[in-house]
Amino acid sequence: PFLQNVITSKNFISGNFNTKFIDTNPDLLKFPKPQDRATKVLKFLANNIVNNPSGAKLENNMVLPPIRIPVVKYGERIPAGTKDILNRHGVKGVIDYIKQSKEVLFTDTTMRDAHQSLLATRLRTKDMLAIADAYAHHLNGLFSLEMWGGATFDVSYRFLKESPWERLRLLREKIPNILFQMLLRGSNAVGYTNYPDNVIKEFIRLASKNGIDIFRIFDCFNWVDQMTLAIEEVKKNDKIAEAAICYTGDILDPKKVKYSLKYYINLARELANAGTDIIGIKDMAGLLKPYAAKILVKAIKEETGLPLHFHTHDTSGNGEASVLMAIEAGADIVDCAISSMSGLTSQPNLNSILYALESTERRSSIDKKWAQNVSDYFERVRRYYFPFESGLKSATAEVYEHEIPGGQYSNLVVQVEATGLIDRWEDVRKMYAKVNKELGDIIKVTPSSKVVGDLAIFLVRNNFDIEDLYEKGDQLSLPESVISFFKGMLGQPYGGFPEKLQSIILKGDKPLKVRPGEMLPPYDFEKARSNLQKEYSREFSDEAVVSFALYPQVFKEYLNFVNEYGDGSVFDTKDYFYPLRKEEEIEVNIEEGKTLIIKYLGLSEPDEKGYRKVYFEFNGQARTVRIKDEK
Ligand code: 3PY
Ligand code: ZN
């Protein structure tokens, strides 16, 4: 902690003081009150009971299954994996390894896209760490783990009250042998808007330093200008750049001319010229039909000669067929999720595809028994997250109509629920398709997908239709994301903006024509750091400062929350999300060997100021916590 007291004073430590030092620096003897972590833990639980911020509830008779962690052969050395190739032979070593590999290589997306797509990104670090040894010791045949980026960064701070950096560091410690991969939204980093170039650079530097090896870089409009800076920066950090093509439309349909095979081939060439090490096909909604996958993969491989990494979502149920077709056409690496976290809006099933490839030339050496053990683990863990599931029970062909990305789907359901519109979820999906058409049939992936989603919800909530946008679009208080899109703040969509609608919504203001990152003044990191240090009287790391640069409000709310309630990551998942039930007793491990035993006894009615008293037994002693009832 950054406190100018005597034991942390630079002058004192370096011996640069005389006998008057203490007299002339009285502040140095002001020591902070030791943080009472136990009180924070009780406050956190009391707040859950009174305000239930996660919205998750367990009915009285509901039981969640105990978590079972498969036993790893401890004491044995962690076997070598792809990360060792990068460590020893650099990026070129990894690329050569991919090129000479006869096997299909697999990326496991369970810790990023799978839970983003199934559980509104809520999977907590604790539940990842518990299975990390199993990955390191037994699933070292995986090419990479996609475990960071996309929405995980924001959601960690916003909803899980834990640090995404800590997640990265802790997983890296436990899994030193498998390449770590993240999803980077080009000029939007891990946010929903463009950032100044120096923020993108600093973010990539720190992500690299903390353990990311492969950066899948995309732009929501496939605008290469918004990707080159990130590609170059990744390479400067001696990491692997995987520039990705976002797929939309249908190359098989001669009526859908906007996003043709030729369009994708040209794009692939541009990305190869921009210096990408691997080329990604990012089919974020799962629209790439199996036979189209075969054509596209083959064409792009021929055009670029680069290793190809294939990513899709199984929303339609055709995802596994697309993966197999992509493999057939020469895809080098494919994304899948562990069985119990796969399917629907998530990635296709890793375990099943391993069996599908058995006895073929491109069969994988990944340990199928351990893939099952890990699946068993997640099957139980997933149950704890049921409030965040989308409700989808089977694959749906409707995705070919609405085109909602898998990674947006479960988040959108939660957003729709929070707006009180869950009864009109079907209408929102239909409106999503209409809005897309009206915006010019854009590529929908974060953040452009958020624009479409926000506008669809806005229209449904207000009982408006598309015509209302034309008739009174200049008078409506449209979502910020929509205005920002029309202003050009997300970049230039392929094929341009729908100009009539744009001029109505911007009320005649001129939109940006150039890359927003060029216009934004560089971010002043040192000023941000010193402001934070002043406000919170402590030191802030580079990682914290860049988090603040990306998400100023969310990051501060996180800091304030942690000041008041402590770090959310200490709780088991049940106790983190769900209010305790009366008479329930739990254990909280606040650090190795330090366990609190807490029993919830009951609560009072609110007093005249709206505060309730929450009664606990804490390590055998009675304790009361006052909490404002915000409901
Ligand atoms: C994200 O950017 O979060 C995505 O998952 C895009 O598919
Ligand atoms: Zn995805």
C-alpha cells in the first residue's frame, strides 16, 4: 500500500534522514487502520442478503451439486506444451510447429468465449483456478487456451468484483506450458469504443507481460486500418498476431452480394500484408455454413499460405459440421469448448470432435479421458451459474435470420431481462434483424453488435418501429452507442453508412471519415495515475492505470466496492452470487490457512433511514451489520 509513513518513506529507507526527520515529517507516523477484512466479508454477505446485486436466487429446496475437482498426479513435472515452443524458439518456432503438424490443433475456449456465450461471461477466477492443474498436467496437447479478452475484462470488474489481471497471472502460474490466447477488439481493445493509440499499445504491452501469447485481433467492420496498429504492437512484444476476418452473410447465396467470397479473399490478403502470423476466421454468430466453410478455408489458405485458425459458434447446430469441413479444407487450428460448456451459442464440442477424428490422418493426441474429467468438473460448476443462462434449450436455425453473435446472446438476454422486456424477447430478436438491415447490413460483432442490440431494445421498449426512426429520429433520446456509431466513432462500416438515417440521427452534424484513434489525443497515463493515487491514497500499478483508461467509471466503482466489501474473489461461487439462507453456515477462506465461519441468523425491518440490521454468528460470536436497503 502506498502510504507515506515512515516504513515506506523512500528517504527513510535509503537512510537519507537526520534526527529531525520525524519532527519535520509528522505525517509519517500516521499509520492506516488495519483493514478489517472480516468486517468487509460480513458486509458483502449482508449486502447480498439485503440487496442481492447479482439477481441470482436459490429457491429453498434447491441444492447445487458439490464441486469435484479431478485429482491430478501431483509431484510429477508439468509436461511440455506449446508455450515451451514459444519460450525456446519464439514466434517462428510456433508457426513452424503449426505448419509441420499433421494433427489438427485445438484451442479450448471454455474460459473465455464459451462462458461469455453461455453464462453472460460470469465464470469466476476461482472456478478456473480449481481446474487449472488438470489442464497443465493432462491437457497439454491443446494448442492454446482462449482465456482472456472479449467481455471478460469488463465483466470481471463490473460484475465479479475481481481483477482480470489477477486472473491472468494466477492462471499463468498454474499453466506455464500451454499458450494463452486473448480476443482483442482492435482499436477498441477490450472495450466498446475506440481508444487513443497509446492506450492500445500500453494494453498490449501489459497483456503480453502478464502472460498472453496469442492475440486474436479483429475489427467490427473488418476495417484493416483499425487493426494494423495492434498487429504491429503484438509483434513488437514478440507475441503471436492472429488477425481475424469476421464472417457474416452467406458466400453460398448468390443473392447476398455484399459479403462475397471475393470480399473475404481480398481481406485475407490485406491482413497477410499487414504482417499477421496466423489468419483467423471468426464466425462470431455461427453463420458460416458447413459447405461455405470448406470453400472459404481453402480459398484463404491458398491466397495467403498462412496457418489458419477457425472459430465458429454452434447456435444453429451446424457448428460441428462446419468445423469438420474446415478441417477437411486444411484448417490448422480449430476452436472448441469442453463438452459440458459447448454447443448452442458456444463453440462446438471438443470431446466429440476428438472422437470424430479418431482413426483419421488428422486425429489429435489430446487425452480424451482427461477432456471428459474436465467436462465432468464444468458440468457441476455450470449449475451454479444457471441464472445467467440464456434459456436456449436446443440449437436454433433462427440465427441465420437475426445473426446475433454467440458472445452477445446470453448477455443480451440478461440485458433484456433487466429492462423488464423478457416477455418480448422474441420481438427483440426480430427487431435486431430489422435494425441490422436498416443500418446497412453491417458486420455485427462487438461493439457494432451492441449498437444493433441497444437500438432493438430501445425500439421494442418504446413500442416503436423502424419508421419512427425516420419520422422522429432527431427527437428521440437514442442509446449513446447508436449515436456514436453514426458519428463514425467505431470506424467506417464496409459499404458506408445509410446516409439518410445518419443525417436524421446526427441532426446534420458531420460524421468522422477517418480512423477515430488518429483524432483522439494521447492518453495521459501519469496524470491518471497521480489522480488515482491522490483519491485513494495508495499506489497504482500500470495494469490498474490502463484499466482505468479503458473503463474509468467501472474501474472506480470496482475500487470503491473493494474498499467497502473487500475483494469478491475470496468467496465460493455460491456465496458470491446467492444471498445466504437463514441459519445457513459457510466458510470463507480469506487467505491460506485463515478461515472465517459465518452463520446468517436473520435481519431487521428497515429503520427510518432505510437501513437494515443483518445478524450473523461469526466464529462463534454474535455480529451485526447495518446495510442500506437499496431496493
Ligand atoms: C467479443 O468481442 O467479446 C466477442 O466475443 C466478439 O465475438
Ligand atoms: Zn466467438
